[in-house]
Amino acid sequence: MADRAKMALRLPADMVSVMRQDIGGVAEQVISAVISEVPSYRDPFRGQMGRNIEIAVKVALNGFLDLASRREGIDAGDQIEDVLEAAYALGRGEARSGRSMDALAQAYRVGARVAWREMSDAAVSTGLDSPTLARMAELVFAYIDELSDASVSGHADELASSGRLRQRRLDRLAVRLVEGAPEAELVAAAERADWEPPTALTAVVLPEARVRSLRGRLESRTLQLTEDSASLDLAEGHLLLLVPTPGVRARAALLRVLPDAEAVVGPARPWTAARTSYLRALQAHRLGLTGDTDRHLARLVVGADTEALDDLRARVLAPLADVSATTRDKLTDTLRAWLLHQGRREDAAAALFVHPQTVRYRMGQLRERYGERLTDPEFVRDAIVALG
């Protein structure tokens, strides 16, 4: 009520006494009407909860009579503080029960109508004059509005609080998935977060700036991690998504949605093994690869141990150590092209943009330095891995 002090009625004490005597009957009428007219409350109003609500209705009605019988100019804030607290708690309870404010708002309207009908009958029977009766009606509905506003606040606060709590639990679940926690622990974390596990998850590394525009096109159970929520070792401005992909079609649909030049998409893995998808996507991200990691399997295998790759390359190129840098680069490129094109001189020349005779000449130099190793299967394998 915006200005309670201006809404004093100063109802006669004997009239208030009569009304208080019938509070129980009015409360019963209110509850009966709510059960009849608001289907959502038919079951909740039964049993112990129904008795608790009956007490709350009586407290609200007594609070109104306190408000209506005070002296003019005196704020009744202290008098109805407990009632407003109860209305606030009622709104929070509705949110915890998963109900919207619609049912409660309807219950308030029904309650106000019934309470006014019963109380106005009592007021008229004791001789209340028409102007005061009109002001009493105004006060009844203003009072109900204030109780309703308190419940709305409680409902909103509970939703915000529970929403923040659930988001924290979802964040913790995502972190535990990336860390590779035991399955039993992951199942428990999913239950706490009220998150229904999919059959599989796919890890996606994506620039943070692109997530907002894509979020609405991703499955609603998608989990998101940033450097703030876990140590991901991603490039600055990037984050990780764990996207439900229950089948081949779901992953294909995900690939169509994501920007191929920016996103790194790991393999689909059982949801409790999402860490393996994350590690694959992370490795590709570090190597500067984008798109579907299934297209880069060979490069991912080769790049798994960069120091080992460097050592292998140095061993393969050891026979060229004593030539100039320029000659070494030309011979290295020629050896790579020769191996990849399986000795086809014209194809190697086309790949190098040189004349086939140039390839012939350079291969002569390479044979002088490598000898029979150029036909040794193990050396050919090592050279392709090191130079490919």
C-alpha cells in the first residue's frame, strides 16, 4: 500500500470485535472458494498444508482488521509486517514448488472477493454507513494488492536465487566433466544440477564473441566453461562448450550450425567420457586447426608430441646438415614431394612448380646423400611423418 496512513477507517471497536469472532468462518469460505476456483490448489490445500494455509488466511484477515481500525494518520506498517513477511514466504514457496505466480494471483483475487463479501455483510449488519463501507472496500483490495506484491517479490527472489544456485551446480558439473571425474561422481553432480544427461557430448572450442549468437541454436542442455570456471588452457577470448549430440545426425547438425573457420569440434563421446572430446578439441586448438577434428586425425597424431616430431625431423634431415640453408630448403621440399607423390617425377614437379628435370637433378643430389635409405620402408615412413 503506497500510503497506508491516508487510508484510515477507524472502524468502531464493537464492529471489529464482531468481525474478529467470525474470522474462522471467513477463512473457511476463502479456502473453499480457492479450492473450487483455482484447480492448481486443490491438492496443496489439503492435509497439513491446508491447515497451515488456513492459519495464514486468518492472520491476513486479522492484519486487515488491525489496519482498518487504527487511528487516522498512523502508519500501520508494523502491524502488518508479519503478514507481508508471510506473503513474501508464500511467493518463495510457490517458486520452489515449480508453480508460476498465476495461480497465486488468482487465489488472491478469489480470496479478496469472498473476504469482502463476508466482511461487508458483517459491517452492514452492525450499521456501517455507506461512505465508510466504500472506503472499506477500497482498503480491502489495496491490502490484497500489497500482499500480492509481496508474494510476487518472494517468487522472483526465489527464482533468481534458485537459478543462481542451479547455474553454479551446472558450472561445477561441467568442470568435473572436463577433469574426468569418476562416473558415480558425475552422475551425482548431474542430479544435484537437475541436468538430464544425454547419451553423448561433443566438446567445442569457440570464440566467446560468437557464443551469444549461437546459443539459441544449440541444445538446451549445453554446458559452458570459461577460463574463470576452469583451467582450460585456451587462447584468450575463447571458451568451451559441451554440446549434447546423441547421434550421428545430431553431431552433423551441430557442425552445420558452427562457423567452420572459427570453431574446433571434438568427437562425440559418452557423456561421462566428455574429457576425451575436450582433450581432442584442445589439441587441435593448440595446433591452430579449425572445424571438425575428424578431418585432422593424421595431423593430430603427428602433433601429439611436438618434441618427438622435431627430433624425428632432425634425424631424417641429418644428411643435409652440411649444405647451405637455401640448398637444404630446396632439397627438403623436393624430398617431401617425391615421397608424397611416390616417386612420380612429373607430379612432384607440378607440386613444386619446377621443371621435371629440376626434380631429376635434385633427386640425384639426394641419392648421393641418402643412398639406399630412400628405398628403405622404415626410413620412408619416418620421412613422410617428419616432413608430411
